[in-house]
Amino acid sequence: MPNEKPNVIIMYADDLGYGDLGCYGACEIPTPNIDRLAENGVRFFNCHSPAATCTPARYSMMTGRYPFRNSDAKILPGDACNLIPEDMNTLPKVFRSAGYATGLVGKWHIGLGRGRIDWNQEIENTPRETGFDYTFIFPATADRVPCVYVENGRVVNLDPNDPIEVSYAAECPYDDIPTYHKNPELLKLKSSHGHDFSIVNGVGRIGYMRGGAAALWRDEELAETFSERAKSFVEAHRDEPFFLYYALHQPHVPRLPSPRFAGVTKLGPRGDVIAEMDWCVGELMNKLEELGLAENTIVIFSTDNGPVLDDGYDDRAVELCGAHKPAGVLRGGKYSMFEGGTRVPMILSWLGKVRRTDSDALVCHVDFMASFAAMLGVPLGEDDAPDSENLLSALFGDDPVGRDWLVTQGGANGSVLCHERWAYLAPNNGPAYNKHTDTELGNSKSEQLYNLLYDISQQQNLADTYPEVLDLMRRRLDYILHSERTRK
């Protein structure tokens, strides 16, 4: 492997599907910048996120740990504690120990603080304690309060005379704020399910928020704001090696593109914000070229989990989807144990160093930590990254196999084991279907076994046909779930 210290950028989308990009077969959404990455790098067809929902997937990527090792690694409210202990080694700490400047721009959603957060003071235990030198984030998701930017632990543009209060109580504790059911005249985007607490920027959110008027973001400006911060970080560190985690917020709900992208696709706001996301990718790639850094920067583009159309807002995503298939040939989507939940697009580009190729190697975001530690010569402690494997050869397109075993997690914590061509879905008591999101969740009280080589859409359960394979997968999954580590 190369002995250089290339810059590394991970661009991580939010709820993007296996079939949402032109380079993965989409015809209805223009994604020329991401397609250009694929034309100059490795396009993966068997990459998995660690989980079918965002918080556990992001926790796993940052720590090299399967989500099941932390019972709190589930979709968090906007005022949750940081899931990552300050003394735990992490992906950004690996880069920092190798002399890299480390930055985070965009969505965090792994928690902040150690308890009740005072949004009007400097916040403790933020991504800075997790290993990032510079951070410009929103705390959770775009549909959760507080709807503010936090830069290096402080809310941006906060007026001390208008303090922020946040509550996730079942009933609104504030009588003087606009809420979804009390003030429907203020809405510019209606809810389809949930998202009916505070109104911010004409949109119902999850949770209640009072104060902080000058600090509130405008949804239509999120993309450009994050893009400018990402480019500024790259420019500021052009003369030293840097690691940037650029956590894009698209196409997560609420989908409110900037005016320049509203209506650019036939698929409504969901298609428009994917086109906007592609523009964000292009902006950063152009900045690298402008600074002469393109050939010394590894760029990874992927996403935290599979797609969802109606995830709580009436933005006509289902109605306008037409022939577009966000999950491509895969079954299920966000929240699902089926492949559509965690098999995600991923591209790795390193101009002049990595050749253009397609890869069917089994890889996972949990493996970034061990892989980059190996590339940089950073030793990992016995307790570090217990489930991360060094897959540099696979990530660079040289190893066509990748992992031997991989555990992923559905939205209800249902476990899936992947091995060679097989996917084993462990039985559980969760619902088989989410009517709100129209998603097959893959939960079943019976064991499921699929041959992904011949049945990638998972239409034929072979649990009764291959009892020996079923027994092998069952025992291996049980072993992993009761282990302390899987990293060799």
C-alpha cells in the first residue's frame, strides 16, 4: 500500500438509496458529479452500512464497533448524550494521531454533552472530544429540534437575550411557541405522520423548542452553508494532511431544496435535493482541483442507510416517484433487515492511485477505522475498533472478496449475517411491515436465508432448502453477538 499521507474526505449522505444515482442505474435524477467520481474510482456493489438507521450506522463508522455493542445506539432525540466515551479511540483520533487536521461538517446525530444540555453555554462532550479539531454541525437531524448550527461546541448566532430551551416531552411545556396543531396557518409543509410538535421555518419538527430566533437555520440554506464550511476547511488545511467527514443532510426529510434546485427533477423535492447533494459534491471536488489537491486526496462517497420515500412529510415523494426505484433491485429500504436497508452505494476515488473498477467485495463502513489505521501505520489497541477489519486492498479495488463475515442491523435491532453469497436474517418479533413508510422490514418469527448471487431481490427464502448452511449461519451469528470482538 502507498506510504504517503493523502488527504481523506468521507462524504456521507443521509437516506440515499442503492438505485438513486446515475452511476447505479438511476435515469430520473442528474448526478453528474458523483458519476464522475465513479468514472475515476472504485464503484462498490456489495458495500453495507452497519445499520438500516442513521445513529447506529454513524456510531459504528466512528468507533469501528458493531452497533449492538452499545444498547443506546439507536435513533436519538436532539438532546441526547454523546454515545462515544471521551476516552474511546475513534476514526478521527486515528487520523489526528498520524498528524492530520480533522474536521466535521454537517449532520452529527451521535449525541452531545453528558446529560441535560444548556444550549446557551459552551457544550461539553461534542465531536471535538471524539477527535475532530473543527466541527460545524447540526446536532441531530433536520426534522428534530434544536434547529441550529453548533460550531466548535457553541450555537452559532445565539442571542443571550433570547435563550434556547429544548424539550422532548410528550406535551408541549411552552405556551408561547407555535406548534403544529395550534398554528396550522404557519405551515408550508404538512406532516404525513409524526413531526407535529414545534414549527420552525414553517415546518413541523420532532420535539419542542423555544427561543434562539437569530440562531435558527433556514432549511433552504443548509446545503450551501455546509458546502461553504467544507470548502473553507479544505482551504485552511491545504498545506497539511487533513481528514474531513462531510456529513451531507440530503435526502433526509424535510426536503426543502434551495430555490436553484426546486423543480430540477420530475420526482419532486426528494429528487431535487439529491440533485442538490450532487452539486455539493461537485463544489468540493472543484475546490480540491482549484487548490491542486485532487491527486493527493482519497474521496469516499456513501450513505448511512437505505432509502425511504414518505418519512413523515407530505412532499409527494411517493406520488411523483414514477418508475424510479430508490433501492434499485433491492428489497426493503431504511429501517429494513432486507438488503435495501444496508446495502448502499459507495465510491472511492483517488486520482492517479486507484484505477477505475467495479467491485463486488463485501465491505462495510465499520472497516474504515482499521483500514485507515493500517494505511497510516497507526497501531490500534486491543480494545479499539473491535469489529473493524483492514480492508485496504478491497477499498482500493485490488481484493475482489473483502470480508468473510459481516453483521448488519435492521431498524428494530434485528440482526443479519452476510457470508459469501448468503444472507441470514435472524428471527425476531418485530413487525413485518411499516405502513407509514410503506417498507418491508424483514422481521419474521421464522429464520430467513437468501442466496444473493441468484436472488439479490430476496424473493425466495431457502431456510428449509439448505439446513446445513442455515445451521452454520445461525451458530456463527450467535457466536458474534456474544463475542467481545471480531477484529483479528
